Amino acid sequence: MKTARQLNERILRAMVVRTHLPAEDRERGDVPGWVLITIMTAGLVTALWKFAGPALTGMFSTAIHSVTGG
């Protein structure tokens, strides 16, 4: 139980310190995370498009033809 309390105190101290940092220091650590998320999303979309591209193109064409009557 003592270990959990110590962990909670450490987390609380870290949160307090983080909220009292200047804005430029607070935002600094978030950039690599967003870059990683963006790259992973682009990779996921590319991989899905590789396998589902023809089916998606066909569905889109069918939908456009049904709307335009062509």
C-alpha cells in the first residue's frame, strides 16, 4: 500500500511541475508524438488503399452513376 501512495505522490508532483512550466517547454514533448501519429496514419491509409482501392473505386463509381443517372 505504501508503494501505491508513493507512486500517486510522484504522479501528482509530476503533474504539478508540468502545469507550471512555461508554454514552450510544455508543448515540446508533444511534437514527436504527433509526428508519429501522422506517419502511422499515413501508413495505415496507404496499406488499406492498396488492398481496398479497387473495391472503394468501384463503390464510388456505382454511387456516382446512381446519383447522376449515367
